[in-house]
Amino acid sequence: MSAQPRVAVLGAGSWGTALASLLARHGVHTTLWGRDAAAMRDMAATGRNTRYLPQSVLPPTLNYSADLAASVVDADWVLVVTPSHAFRELIEALARQPSRFRGLAWATKGFEPGTGRFLHELVAEVLPQQPAAIVTGPSFAREVVDGLPTAVTVHSDDAGFAQTVAAQLHGPTFRAYTGTDMLGAELGGAMKNVLAVATGVADGMQLGLNARAGLITRGLNEMLRLGVALGARAETLMGLAGLGDLVLTCTGDLSRNRRLGLALGRGTPLRQAVAEIGQVVESVQTADEVIRLAARHGIELPIAHCVQRVLHEQITPAEGLRLLLSREQKPEYPGPLA
């Protein structure tokens, strides 16, 4: 690897911009790629992402490009930061590039829409020879780009690549840990979005802090039960990739999924709520995939199932609440998780 590492960050939304900014501040030669050439020219001219992070000043060493081939040609590794529905298209485009970078990481959260496949499964299929890693954890883009303290975790089957990614992300205000449970890390990052809608709905309905705490705790229980059934490690879901991300997304108003729940709990129609947020809200698609996985493994997820039905407008938030409260009394843990 060259004296100054070179990284291409693919996806110029808020999170991609934040991670590219972070890497550039850490002395990594970083190129931020986006599809919209005009937007990339504007970022290069102003030093700001005026659409997603208008108040934040980006480091002057950050490079910008709308040319995918030119962005990755000299990259040591690539970091994909796109919505989950665009993930396959982008990694297939990477597979067609003549250059071969030394590893692929992604900070995308969610499943492949329609199939419920984990993103690491898609990478193994499309780029089978590439070291792969997932970057996840409790992190709002605005706080990262503004240099506020943050901790994430990098999971990979390749310990060396995980360490490379974590070391270049790690800095004075950004802690990056490592792990080897890619499935658990991806499940936590995806499922917390569904559960954030539930807590947002409860807060929008002004149900109180007790209800919020109960939903987060029982939501974590649903995450753990499904994760263990799929082969994830419980400690992964009790760490930054699971509990950490769950707490942040369920309580922080920078979360798009929480804001969606708040709007629904206040009576705003779904389409209007999504339009007002103005960005991709992953929970709308992720809820379907979570319930498909649960059904395949015979796992009952009452909170996630109610969220799915609310998002499909099959029931109202108030009806979902009644369904949850009318469930029979039972032990908190009827048996071991595994």
C-alpha cells in the first residue's frame, strides 16, 4: 500500500460525505464519488454538501468526482455508502471495472429489496475474491462531519482488512472497533430502523418515556431472537452494531426512521411523511425483509410485525398499539436465546 492510503467513497449523501470528510481529515487521499455531476462540481466549488449537510464545512483535501472508473482506479480500498436498493447495481458496476482495488467496505444498512439477502451475500456473489467489511454502529452523519465523538465497529471475515479500514477511520474523535460477525452486524444495522419507527410512533402519540423504554428493550429482544436463529452472535447485537445503533436511532431526532414514526404517530399519512423527510427511509422496505426472515425461521416478532402492517397502511398506529397491549402475559424470557 502506498505511503498515503487512497480510498474511494461511493455515495455522496449525508453519510458518504461524512465518512469521506473523516478519512480526508485523517490524512487519507479520499475521493468522494456521486452520480450527479452538477452536485459534485458544486461541492468542489463550495466545500459543502449543500443538499444534505449545508452547514458543515468539508476539508479542503477532499476530492470530488462523478466518474466511477476514475474514482476507483488507484484506490487501495473502496467504501460504498448508498441506499440498500442501489447497492447491487453499484457493486456490479465495480465488478466491471478493469482495476482491482484491495478490498470493499460498505456503510449501507438494510437488505436487498425483494429477496431479503444480506449485503455481504451479494458482495460474495458479485465480487467473490475481494476482502469485504461492514462499517456500522450508532452514528449520525451531521455529528461525524462536525467532529463530535462517535464509535463504530468494522466487521469482516478478513481480520487484516477489518484492521486496515478501522485504522484509517480511527481518530481523535472517532473510535473504530473490529469484529468478525458480518451477519450480526448487518442484522443490527438493518433491524434497528424498523424498531425506530415503533418508538417514534409511541412518542408521536405522546405515550411517555416508559413506553419508549419498553419498546426499545423488547425490540432488542426481537433482534436477539432473530439474530441467534440466523447464526449471529448475541454479543454483536448487544454491542455497537445492535444495541448502540438501536438506542441512537430510537431516541435521536436526526434519525429519518424515528421522524417517520413521529409523523405517523401524530396522524400524518405515510406518503406525506416520507415526502416531508425528503430522503430514503430504509424501514419502509426493511420491515418486509425482517418479517420474511422471521417467518422462514418460525420467529414471532410482534413489534416489527405491527410496524410492517402500519407501513403498509393495513392498520393505524393506534390499532397497532392495541394489538401489542392485548398480547397475553408471559415470562420475559420463556427460554434461552439459543
